[in-house]
Amino acid sequence: MRVRILWTGKTRENFAAEGISKYLKLLRPLAAVEIVQIREQKSGSVDDRLRKEGERILKQSSSYILMDEKGRGLSSVEFAGALKDRAQVDFVLGGPYGVSGEVRSAASDTISLSRMTFTHEMSRVLLLEQLYRAMDIMRGGGYHH
């Protein structure tokens, strides 16, 4: 499976960078994972920032699953089932202010990592962990128990 994850901004927190590195290493034998870093817009109103970041996201992918706290909740097994027959999947994670309405409406699906709110950097680690868990579930491994 080929997985592309588009996220806005750089990873600045060391703990997040370590978690990202750990799960990318674990995923490497199971899937081709590419991280596409979308440049964070640092000036303008929140709406202007989201619009410009959204334009950058939409230039990179036209078919993606948006990861958003308002998305539908899935168990890890259900998440694995949603990915099972895909050869490729793109995920979008917004920045500190989320994503624009255009990015939200263009998503093929919107999934929540939790009903709780996490920082965008923590969400990166959680998504990668859940991807690893899903891959393990699909291959019948022992990580998910």
C-alpha cells in the first residue's frame, strides 16, 4: 500500500518528531509512506491562512481522507477495514487552525482520531500509530490485541 500524509507546518516538538520517526520505521516494511509537508501560512487572518494553506493542499491531492475531530469515529479494526482494499490512500491533517471549508468539502471521507482535541503535532503521531496498527490488523499480526 502507498500512503501519503499531507500535513501543515514543520514538526517542532522533539517528542513528536521521535514518535513520527518510530512509526515511520515500523511502517516501512508494511507500506510506502510519504510525508508531504505543506507550508504553514504565518500571516493574515485565520480565514486567509486557512484559504492559502488549503490551496496548497488541494494542489497536492484531489482524493484524500481528512483527519478531523468532527469526522466519524472508527475503531482501529474499522479503520483497518476502511483501508483494506486500497492500493493508495492520502490523508490530510490540518495545522493549528484546522483546514479551510474547501479542503473539508473536497475530502472523500472525514475521520476523527478521537472526540478529544489534540495538537496538530500529536495528531501526526496518533495517525501514524493507527496506520501501523491497521497494517498489523490486516496482516494478522500481534500488535493489536
